[in-house]
Amino acid sequence: MSVGTLPVLDLGLLELPGAAQAEHLTELRETARDVGFFYLVNHGVNAQLLQNVQSITRAFFALPEAEKQRVSMIHSPHFRGYNRAGVEYTREQRDQREQFDIGAERVALTLQPGDPAWKRLQGPNLWPEALPQLRPVIHAWQQEMTGVALRLLRAFARSLSLPANAFDALYGTHPNEHVKLIRYPGQAAHESQQGVGAHKDSGFLTFLLQDEQRGLQVEVTPGNWVDALPKPGAFVVNIGELLELATNGYLRATVHRVVSPPARKERISIAFFLGAQLDAQVPLYQLPASLAAEAAGPTSDPANPLIRDVGWNYLKGRLRSHRDVALRYYTDALNTVKS
Ligand SMILES: O=C(O)CCC(=O)C(=O)O
Ligand SMILES: [Fe+2]
């Protein structure tokens, strides 16, 4: 296999009727097993919506600092809102990116004493008054991306000889639809180049919409970092840890990172993370013997063990990334979640 670039998959081909899809499903399965990252084309998301979401994202980051601080994540026990560069940590190092996190738009749950702390993750988003168009554009994008993600998840299920709806129960009626708007500021040569440090994504599937600035790198084989160069109109898709866990490591959650742009440049990317329902447990799906034989078990980082309880696993990641929010709202949970 060439490791110089990422494979390109076509969603339309994965949905061809009958036997015609078979060879494409095999390609999807093998790509996800060997690389865990690919470009997705022919996904059907309207080009105008892609442009709108990119321009509204630029408009958000161009707001005065005071406006962005009004929607700072420190105001949200649900981990929603704005973080300036250098606040988020990956592997104990600061990430040089500013970001705005949006989750599924739901009311906060009424909690009873003794309820698990992850129930606090559900709740409303924060929206900047100074940019009222942000909310409808992001909602449209979130809805559209949930649809694409579900289509792809069904293709994954078929590619593994599971019923097309095998993952639907995990995803359920309350999926964890997490959108992250990200801006990587240019960094001078003597400054940190960690846009985001090396990590795996924790959910099911991630879709990235990049701009024209390079920076995303994928560790295809140990120590071999491949550039996921921007490809107009395509999403970069990768597998998250839940899907790795569900398939006993057959599908691969691959480590990736972003290297900062040079001084005076910036990079904008928009991520959509499809997670499972917070109250779900990730089962181990029975794969056909020939595939099960190739599943080596999830390659979880011993310093960051995976938890099958979706809510706890998600909370663990959030507490790790956003220490200030954790200390404000989750001191009681810091010992329960071994993060
Ligand atoms: O900005 C990117 O291209 C990647 C972002 C990423 O990996 C993440 O936020 O998990
Ligand atoms: Fe990531």
C-alpha cells in the first residue's frame, strides 16, 4: 500500500444497488482497517452550505475578543463555547488553536442526587449575540452531517457483513453531534508548532472540512506521518475509538495531529464528530470469522484506557482537554473518571 497520500472513497459508489456495491464496500473496509483515514467525495452535501459554514466560521473568529469571551466555555457545564488558543491540552501540552464547540441542542437534564456526572454533558449551546446567523448555519450543517455520517456508518456495517442498521442502536435517538469550529493561528519558527497534539478521536466517526492551508498529518505507520492535504469539496473522514472498540480493533482509530501554519497564515477547519448516545454501552460486534481473525484488539493507549460506557468515556476526554471547565463544574467527578 502506498502511504504517501490518503485514499479517496466515493459515498455514491458505497450505496450502489445490489452486488455493484460489494467491491467498494471491501475497499472501505480495508481502508478503514489499514489506514483509518480517507477523503470522502460525492457525499451530497450542498456546496453552498459548505461555503456558508466556512465563511460564518471566519466571521466568528473575526469577532472582537470581548464578544468571543462572552460565549467562553467556562460559562458552560456542558463543554460548549469558545476557547482561546493555548487553553486546551493534548498530552499535557498546550494546543495553539482557538475553537468554538457546539453540541446537540438540548435542554439540560434535571438531575437527582447520585446521578452520574456525564448527565451534565447534555444541555444548551452558547451563541454569540453579535453573530445571529451562526446558529441557523451551524444547525443546518449539524443536521446535514448527521445524515451523511449515518449513511457512512451503514456502509461500514454492511462492509463488515453486519445488518445495515447494526450501529443504529448505539447512535440511537440522541446522538452526540459535536461540531467544532477551529482556527489555527500562524506561529513564528521559535514558537510552539502544536496546532493540536497527536491524538485519536473518541467518538464513532469524524468528518473534517479543511480550508486551503495544509497542516493535518496522519500517523499511518509508526513514525510515518502523511499529510492530509486539503482536497476541495472532500471531507477527511476518520474512525474514532468507539468504532475501534466495537469491532475489537478491526477498524482503526488512527493517531493524527495538526502542525501550525507559518507566521501570518492561518488555518480554518470545521470538524463534525458523530458520537454515540451518552447512555449507551459499546458492545463487541460479532464479525465473520475471516474478519475477526484480522482484529487485533483495540490499541488503546495505556495512559488513556477506553471505557465502554459512552457517557463516561466522553466525559473523560472533555475533562482532560478542558481543565478550567473541569475544575469549575466537575471537581466531584475528577476522581471517579480516572483521567
Ligand atoms: O483541524 C483538523 O484538521 C483536525 C482537528 C482534530 O483532529 C480534532 O479536533 O480532533
Ligand atoms: Fe482529531
